[in-house]
Amino acid sequence: MNKAILHKGIDLLSRREHSELELRNKLRLRDFQDSEITPVIDFLVENDYLNEARFADSVYRTRLNKGYGKRFIENELAQKGVSSTDINAAAQALNINWYHQVEVAYKKRFDHAPITEQKEKAKRIRFLQYRGFSIDEIFTVINEEEHNNG
């Protein structure tokens, strides 16, 4: 096993959790070959330095704290190579109330400013859709806002 790759892998993991795909790509960028990277990745997984479930949990928590919805988070994790099993396990472990999350994100961004025209309503809906919330979650908070300020 190439010690330089192992040290670089551990160095990267010491800064933050990574998915296997992310770590493999970062090591490739440093001109290491796949044939050298694979045994190092296997070693890191076997010794729990690299753990996809822990990575999924970390990303979920970080994105939740930044006001993102389920679709955004799950799409990001899938793009980083995390299995749907690990993604679902992270979501279930956190037991998230998405209706509360969309309300928090909405209030943080729009701070109870009333919706005065259709254009403003559409802007808010697009913002929440981009953040990864479902239409049902979005319209629950939008309708509540309109009812309170109507």
C-alpha cells in the first residue's frame, strides 16, 4: 500500500467527512492511480476512517442547519456517490419535521414580509423549491402566510 496516498487520504478525512467517491476523486486529482487508490480506500473503510453512513449524517445535519429541504440534501448525497440505503438511514435517524424546516427557512429568508403580488409569491415558491422542499410543504407555509396577512 502506498503510504503517501494513505497519509493524504487520512489528511483529507481529518478535515471533514468524505464519501468514497469524493475521496477517490480528490486522490485522482493529486495524480495517484486507481490501482494505488483502491487498496487505500479499502483500508480506510475497514478501519472506519471512511464511513458513508457517517458522511451522510454529517451532510444532512449541515444542510438542515443551512435551511435546505429533503430533495436538495438527498440529491447532493446521491451526486457524491452515497447509496440510497445510507441516505434513507440518515434521514430516519434524524426524524425531521419537514413542515417545520420549510417554515424556518421561509421565515429566515422573508421575515414575515407580506406577499403583496403574485410575482412575489412566485419568487418565494421558486426559492423554496430550489432549497429542496416539496410543493406540499411550500404551499403549507405560503398559504399560512397569506392567511395571517390576508
